[in-house]
Amino acid sequence: MSETQVESSPFPPSPVIPATLEGDARLQFQCRKGIACWNACCSNIDISLTPVDIVRLKQRFELSSSEFLSKYTVPYEMEKDSIAGVKLRPVDGGTACRFMTDAGCSVYEDRPTACRYYPVALLSMRRQDEVTDRQYYAIVREDHCLGHKEPRTQTIDEYRAEQGLTVYDELARGWRQLILKKKSSGPTIGKPSKRSLELFFMTCYDIDRFRSFVSSDSFSEIYDLPPDELRAVLEDDLTLMQFGFRFLRQVLFGENTIAVHELNIEQRRQRVAERQQQLEREAAERMAREEDPPDVDL
């Protein structure tokens, strides 16, 4: 492509430098109060949230996960007709982060993963012959950001550790693997049902609603969790979140690691089948009544 063609392109150039890096790559960058671009990156946000981010922030604000999602986020499709993600909602009528203040981030200790990573982009990849994902990185260079000119250099892994990302990434690994598995499955799995999409959203993002589901009679009727394990799962958000990833691998991809009550499942299937037959009979009876000709007096 010629220089003229590049200059006339209607698409803005990508700020992501097209190079795949490993954790030992060197990064020259520092964000500090007083730098001329302070808060510029928070003025026009597009921040996807991980399940860990949602747990940390909803705990910070002492909200239920449903309340936090309603007040602070918007859902989006990761791919057409595919599983959903969640993005941080900007200020009303604008593009700035609602947690931004003149002094910086008001939720800094619980800031989202994407904010911690900037200006590094995480690239999770999984080969077909591998079970777990590999982490690679890319550098994001935006015109407004002057942090790349700061005289501080460290490896990407050192930067990640400094930003608290080692723990965040490990906690969110199960979620990333679910997304990678869905994407790599492609059309072989088929278009997800509405029920499976709702289940994914609830389990990954609405952790308190998922807790209600796990503590329900309908869950215990199917799944056979030892009492001690069930208690531990229900008492801690992050433990429940990890169990949720395991639960989704079982119901969406058939990776059976949670024991089930086989007899109860069969009885449940029979009840569903009987209910379906009843609905079909009632529908047929309604149709027959509608087709009967009215009585006519001669």
C-alpha cells in the first residue's frame, strides 16, 4: 500500500503496536501526577470489565452485583450472536470515566484490570493442542500519552507485578479460558441458546444472583456438592466466582467436574416431558374447540 493510500484511509491508525511480546520485554513508561497528560486517558474510556473487576468494585461500593451492573455498566456482545461482556458506563452524556477526579482515580485501589494494564495490552492465546492459555503482550501508544517519554524502564512482568496484575490475571484466567474456548469452537458448537447466554452472564458478572441460584433447591436437586464445599463457595465472592467458571465449563462444554444426582436428573426430565405433553394436549384441545362449527338453529 502506498503512502498516499495510507493517508487517505478513513480509519484512524491503531494505537496498538503490532508486535507480540513476552513478559521479559522492556517497557519504558511511567504515569505520575503532574505529567502534562494527567487524566487524558480517563477522559474518553472504553473499559471492559472482568468478573474480578466487578467483584472488587461492587464490594468497594457495598452494592449487590445486580445493583452495580445496573448503575455502573453496559453489556455488549463480544462477537455477533455470542457471549456478552460488560463495559464501564461513562459519565452521563459524556465519555469520561465517572471515577475520575482532578487528583486521579477515586477507586485506584480497586481500579479495573484494563486500567492497571495500560499502556500494555494483554493477548491471551491458546493453541489447539493446549489446555491452558498463554499470555503475550502488546504496547499501546496513543498521541495524548506522554508516559512513554518518562525515563523509567522495567520489564512487562515487573510492571504487571507493580500494578497488582499477577493476582488479577490468575483470578480471571478461568473466565478468559471460557471465552477462548467459545471462540475456538466456532460454528461447531453452534449459536448459543438464549438460556446459555443468560447463564453465562449471570455466572460471570452477576455473582450475587449466581449465589442465590447455587443456594436454591433446584441447584441442590441436580448437583451433589459436599456441604463443606458448598458452604465455602457461598461465603466468599471470589471462591464462588471460581466455582462459577467450573460450573460453566460443565454445562456449556461438558467438562464434568461437579457430581450430579443422576436419579433426580432423570426424574426432572420425566417431569419436563410430562409437562410438555400436557401443554401439547391443551393446545390441541383449544384448536379442536376453535374448529368446531357453531350450532345453528333451523
